[in-house]
Amino acid sequence: MARPKEYDNKIRLTLSTDYQIRERLRIVSIRSDKNVNQLINEGIDLVFDEYEKQGIYSDLHPHTSTKERHDMIQSDGQERKTAVITITNNKGGVAKTTTCASLAVVASKKKKRVLVIDLDIQMNTSDLMGYPIGSTEPNVANYLETFFDAQMGTVDIKNYILPTRYKNVDVMISSPKMQVNFEQTLQTVSSNRGDLVGRMIKNIKKLGLYDYVFIDTQPSMGIIVTSTYKESDWLIIPTEPEKYGIEGSVKVCNFVNTRIMDELPVAKIAGIVFVKTDERTALAKAIPAFRQQLEEMGAHCFQTTIPHSADVPKARMNGCAVTDLYPLSKPSLKYIELFKELEEVVQNG
């Protein structure tokens, strides 16, 4: 399904109506001095209001003012202990974005307050949160840059947090320019190079607004990604049950183990989760052997596996998390199980 073209920050839709509706619109238009477009917009607004009351739709404000953003993310009076969870693997295409967005939606449906942070310049997670490439809203790169201007990072981080289409889920979106901007700002200082993302995470925790922060990362072990390892509480490593996915997972595990040996701060590995599994294949049957290999390195593996399903790409095409658009699909039900496992890991420390 192709994304509709945008015109002046609005979406142009083509509506098909039957004869009776056209006649009703014509009559009301004449008697009310309103044009047909106004009447259609009013009708659509009423429909969305009704869906919002039923909990089917949550209004998204794609272009929000600073005051609106602050109003939307005000504390509800609870001081939350925030668990920061980074979704990572050195290999691409292992469902990091799907896992990040899916777990965020599942957590929100469990009445948890969630922040999603997109650190991947492809902006796939931002898109699933309602902000596709080209969004002009404040982003992570903008916030990191504040550490090198006259204000030295004292700008309120809430200026860079945006509402999403999902109830109880906020987002800090990425930018295609993030990597370049990040490297340029690093050249302006000689120390604390790896602390930028860490400071951002610390400032989010200080807010006390979120139960969970889920961070989506690039498929690399660059400074942006490894910075999240140092300040996050937990890592989730999605991997396909095949050679390169396992190798990518091992690289993450080795980095964590080295930090532990050097007595340096680093996140714990919450677990490795096997994704895109198909019970009919030999690779899926090799999962027990892969689990043993990884657990011998001290890396916990989740029991839940996420099956391959056409519902995942269909949800992406619609710009939605699969757990939101297809809540009863096999992957969605498995992500619910995975979140239960994750909660146990976090609660047990």
C-alpha cells in the first residue's frame, strides 16, 4: 500500500461516495453555506472522535508546539523507576525495529508508560511511531547538538520528546543526518566523546516519567551504539537462527564481557531472542544448539521465539507496529510472551 502524497503538510485523499451521499452533501452544503470539503472533514472528525472513545484510535499531533509537547508528557504524579532497554545486534535485518516497536506497544497495553528512542539513521522506528523520513520535528541529533552550544546540554529534554499514535508511548525520533552531525560535533571536543548518548539517557531517567525506555540501534558497534550499552540497564539481542546473525550477537556479548572484565559500566544482557523462525526449516531445528553456544558465553536466551509471518511486513507498510495492527497474529502473541519474560528479568535484576 503506497503512502499518500503530502501537500503542505496535509494528506490528499480521494473519496468515493454513492449517489445518496452526494445528494445529502449537496443539500446540506446549500443550506449551511459550507462547502462539501468542510462537511466531509466534519464528518471524518466525528468518526475519529467515536473511534478514540472506543480506544481504537489515539490522536497523533504530527506538528506539535513546545507547549503542547510539555502538556502531553506531564507527570501523572507517579515517580517511575525507568528501565532502559537497548535493542541491538551487529547484523542488520534481524527485526530490531520490529522488536522495539512491538515491545513498546505491548508494554503500553499493560498500562506501562513508554519512551521509544530511535538511534538508527534509517528512521524505520520513527516511521512506525508516526514520523517518517522528512519529519521536521525536533530529533535526537538536535538534542545531542545542544551539548556543544552555549547552553551545554541544559536545554529541557522534554522539548525533544514527541507523542505517538499509541496511547502511553512517546518517542525521540532519529534523523538521516544524525551520524554526520554526531561526528561533526565530536570533532569540536577532545574528551567525553562517548558520553553524549549516556548523558541523554541519564536525563531521561531523571524525569521519572517512564517505566520503560526502548532504544533501537544501528547494525554496528560504532560509538553511538556502544554508548547506549554503557548507560542502558539491559540489552535485548534479536537474531535469526543462522551463522551471521549469531556472529553479530557474539560480537555484542564479547563487548559486554570485556567491559565486565575491565570493571567498567555496561548493561546486562536481558536475553537473546530468535526471530523470523520457521519450524519447518533445519535452521529453526538448530536453535537448541545455538542457545547452548550462546549461554556458554554467559548470554541468557529467551524461551520465546518470534515466528516468521507476512503480518510483520504488512504492518510496516501501514506504518504500524504489528502488535497494534494485528494484535492476534502469531508474532504479536509471541511478543506478549516475550514481554512477560522481559518483565521477570528486569524485576529479578
